[in-house]
Amino acid sequence: MKITSITAIPVSIPSQRFLTALGVHPSFEYGVVQVETDEGITGIGDITMLWDGLGPLQCRYVNDWFGPMLVGEDPRAINRCLAKMATLVEPANPARAGIELALWDIAGKAANLPVYELLGGRTRDAIPLSRSIVMGTSEEQVARARDFVEQGYKCVKVKIGLDIERDVAGVRAIREAFGPGLTIRTDANMGWKTAKQAIRAIKRLEEFDIHSVEQPIPPGNIDALRLVRESVDTPIMVDESLWGPDTAWALAKAGAVDIFNVYIHESGGLTAMRTIFAIAALDGIQAVIGAMPELGPGTAGHVHFGVSVANLGDFNDACGATYLLADVINEEWKVENGTIRPLPGPGLGVSLDMAKVERLRSDR
């Protein structure tokens, strides 16, 4: 089997315009990847980058750079294809991930197996989920939390980082409404600009028994992140600081983190995710799966990875497509009792609805 073409189509996904420390996004600029073969098997992937809006640039990486160099290769030789795509350009990770997703999809379809079987088989039937609660009044946040709890979620992640008084009010209200049985994670999305600012804020939130604080300060200063971790009792999680195995290794060596929140597109693909989870296991760091949120193919990649990896942490955001107002696949995801499972079928178990892709594409 040989690759005959690789293409990426930029798409613009409508946003619910929720407020986080990253601001309000009018839309999400993503990409849809297709890998064609000479045996008629097509693999699909996606390119998901919420916070920089550079989905169209990632599509250029695929169409002008990585795609042409892989034409003629066996799509099942994933390690060889990854080696050919290796560069020093870290921002190209989402493009690499989108292609690698499609290669795993082809490999699964060719073998008539789901991707999780190719990754070593299941270690669990379903993935326990967390659900994000965006900024708003404490009453609005409690209402969202109640909706999620009624759907079976046992963990919520409250967005914080812009206004500590509002943050405290929201987290307090959720804790008082649901008691100790609900796990409350928090996510600052780089909202605090210095270590001291983050430490002061976290200490005010700790009385509400929060599970963790995600990305308290911007990436780039590991010493400052370590200071935050050493100064508070709450575990520190990283997201935007975690771009591939090299950054995971640097964070682990520095003792700057308690939890890795791992994304397929920031990591550079499923293979890189496996390496990051291995680093976490060796260093006693918990590792969970995040959500950008991804389109259907990326969500499928997260779910297949999550049911296969042994050292998956307690709650995960591996349900990215369920946050979106529009998607590009024919299938629908179901969350049951706060958990998600792989969709049936070989490969990723999802198929493109080209009519949806055409409606959403942004290069017309």
C-alpha cells in the first residue's frame, strides 16, 4: 500500500463565545486532513489549535511540506513517516498529529481493527470525564455544574485567572452546592503573569479543596513554575507548557509539575503522547488527556489512546467534539454516566461528512 495524496482543508468552527483567561474566540480555525492510498483506503485526521488561531497555517504545513514528502510511502509504516516529518519546528506539531491520526486510521482499516488494538489493546472500557465550566457569575457556574452532575459527571474544571474575587466566588458556590463528592479542578489558562500572583490566588482557592490548578502562569519559565508548585499544597497541572516529549522531560527533570494534561495536537501525535505518558510514569507524575476542543477525528484519537494507555489519570477532557457547535463527521459521540467510549468500527471509527466539511471550509 502506498500514499497517493495528503491534503488538509481549513475549516472555521462556530464558537459558543465562552469567556476564559484566553479571551473570547469568535470562531475556531481548524483543519481536516485526508490521506489517500492506492488501495482505496482513506484515513482522516484533524488539526485543532484553539488558542492561536493558526489552523490555516497548519494546513499549509500539511499541503506544502509534509504531504509531498510522504507520497509513495507505506501509510502503515508510521514510525518511518514520523521520522521523515521530524523537524526542529515545534509549532508544526498539530500538522504532524493530523497526518499521524490519518495514518493510524488507515492502519486500523487495513487490518480491520480499531486503533486501540494497534496501540496494545484496552486497559479499560471507558474514560472517566471532566467537564469545563467557563467564566460567569457564580449562579451561572453552579447551574452549569448542576447540569453536568445530572449527566453523570463526577468532576468539573472551573475556568479562572482573570478576576480572583470572581474565581473565589464561583469555586466557593460550586463546592457549597455539591459538597465534597464532586471533584473540582481549576484552569487559569496562563492568566496569572507572575509566580507570586499565582501563589496568592491559589492559596485563596485552596480552602475549597480543589483537585488541581492547570497552567497557572505562561510557559517559558520553568523556575517560576517550580516556585509555584513548591509554594502551594494544590497539585500543579500543565497544558500550554507541554509541547511534545522534550518539554515533558524538561518539566519532569525540573520538578515543576504534578500532572501532565496531554493533547494529541500539542504533543505531535499519538506516538508522542505515548512517550509523554511513559515519562510521567517513570517520574511519578500523573497524566491525563485534555481537550482543545478537537473535532471528531481528534476526539476519536484521544478516546482510543485513553482506553489503551495503562497510566491514565483520574478524570480527562477526552470529549472535545462534545463542546463544539459543529463537527465534520457522520457519527455522534455519547457521554454515558460521565464516561466516553470508542465508537465501533475499524480505525478511528469515524467518517467524514464532506457536505459538512464544505459548509465549514474557510478557504473559499
